[in-house]
Amino acid sequence: MTTRALILDFDGLLMDTETTLLESWRWEWARHGLQLDPQGFFADHGGDANAARYTALEAAVGSAYDRTSSHVLRMAYRAELNAALKPAPGIIEWLDQAAELGLRLAVASSSPLTHVGALLDQAGLRARFEVLATGDEVPAHKPDPAVYLLALERLGLPAEQAVAFEDTAHGVTAALAAGLRCVAVPNPHADHARFTAADLVLSSAADLSLDALLARLALRVNSVPVA
């Protein structure tokens, strides 16, 4: 099976925006003299889960809570945190190796293009990707496979000729539902025990070179045990 393209998630995989999201909410709770309980903070689906988070904070603060100003201030603080972000360890090396191997690159994210595109521009990575498929272009978010199917459509490739890369369990589910092989690199807040469906699980993109990674996937497809 020939691999011709890599389709990568964005948040938590290419850049650690999951941590900046959590920290922005911790900051906003602290601004009201409260402490955020991170248990259950991250949703089991892609897309914007902040409406429920604002509702929870409003219930904790009481009638004095102003959701509009809360949102504006939190987003400004998160923008400050995001401005300091760099690509995750090993990602640049993977992208460089993909270019050397002649592999096409795409992003498939449940986040909107305004978010994904701005941070790819910030990191100087946008030109590396032939295709961007984002959550504002599809009717359902991961674990629905719609955004991966859109990326494949734009690449003009069948699923068996591409490999997906994900940092969440629901992202892995979406990739597999689209017929893709999937490499998981769990983000710092993900439960590693939930990634058993992935074809390969790494603790970091820096763990394995891209050519070695693709060789392991080929062994798995051919039913040869991988150590």
C-alpha cells in the first residue's frame, strides 16, 4: 500500500493549543476568585465546547457574572498564550521528511479556518499544507469523519493512500471511520489508555522519524507483529 499523503489534526498535535485553552479557562475562573476543576474539561468531540463552560462559570459566580466581558477577556488572554506557541516537538522534522519523501500534506481540524490558518501563519507552516479542511466547512465534528472525508476529497485520494495523525481519541475514531490508518500522538491532557484503536501510538512526534513510522505502519498492514 503506497502512502501518498499525510492528513494531520491541528489543535494539540501541530501546536499545543489544548494547554492554552485550559490555561485561559483557569485564568478566567481565578479572575473571579475561583478554581477550575479540570476533571471533564475536555470534550469527547471536536468543535467549540465553550458554551457549557461559560454556563458552569456563570453558575459558580452568580448574578454578577457578565458572559460577554468574560469571553472577551478570556479570548484576549488566550491570544497572548497562543502568540508564544511553537510547533510541537518533532513536527517540523516530520514535515521536512514528508517533503523529502514527496508526500502531500493536509490539515483536518474541527476548529474554524480563522483559528487554524492564523496559527499556521504564525508558525510559518501554512505554505507546507496543500489542503486545509476545517470544522466550519462540514456539518458535524469529530468523531464524525466529515472533515477527513473533505480533506481526502480535496486531495483527490482514496483513504488507503493517506495516513492521519491525531492527538485525541475522538479524532482517532473520526480518522478510522473515514477509512484512514491513524497514528496517535496523545496531547498532554489525553488519557493514553483510550488510544487502543490507533494503528500506532507515540508519546511525541520526536519519538520516531517519519520514514521509520511509515515502515512500521506498512508492517502492521502486512500483519507482521510490530515490537
